[in-house]
Amino acid sequence: MQATASVVLEKAYKPTEDEPFMNERQVEYFRNKLLAWKEDILRESRETVINLQAETENHPDLVDRASSEADRALELRTRDRQRKLISKIDEALRRIEDGSYGYCEETGEPIGVARLDARPTATLSLEAQERHERRERVHRDD
């Protein structure tokens, strides 16, 4: 009963730039956000497995079969992307545990609450990410 009450209270909380960066409340907010996101992905994956197992029917019509195979391939690609996302979520949770969460891997500066709220797995500040993308674009054009 106690855990449910704290989750409800924390859902009303939104971190702001006005409070100390990565204070206890913010850390707990992002930990809960990452854990909930991971659980949603895992739940969807379980549902996908169930749906794929249930949809093993053989379609006599070639168009239906092709459509079914295309849907299946798309679903599997989506699950693969989500598997990689779970890995990033786990890395973010490890950073929370070691105290480096929320700080840019390149500069060591705070990433920013708004960016972390929008992308909780971010490892670079907005400026460092933009520099990274510019370098990537330059090398891609070569």
C-alpha cells in the first residue's frame, strides 16, 4: 500500500531547473521514469510474442500471406529497436547508481532537466549532441 501511495505522489512531481540538479527527488523521478518505460517495453514484447505465436495460420492467398509476412517483419524490427532501447535504459539506470546520470559524457556539465525529461537515456548535453551531429554530417558528406 505504501509503494502505491509514493508512486502516485511522485507522478505529480515534475523536476524543474529551479531546484538543485540531480537532487534526491530528481534522481528518484528519473529512476521511476526509466523503470516504467522499461516495463512498458517488456510488456509490449510479451504481447508481441503471444500475438506472433497466435498468428501462425497459413494464408492460402498470396497477397494475404505477403501482407502477414510484412507485418511480422515490421514487428520484429520494432522489437529489435526496443531491445536496444532497453540496453540504453539499463545503462542509464547504472549511471543513476554510480552518480554520473544527468551529466554529459563529453563535458561533465549537467545535461539539463528538460532534455532528460524528454530523453531520459541522453548521455550528451544539447550542445555536445549538436557538435556530434555536425561532425557526423561532415564525415557523411565526404
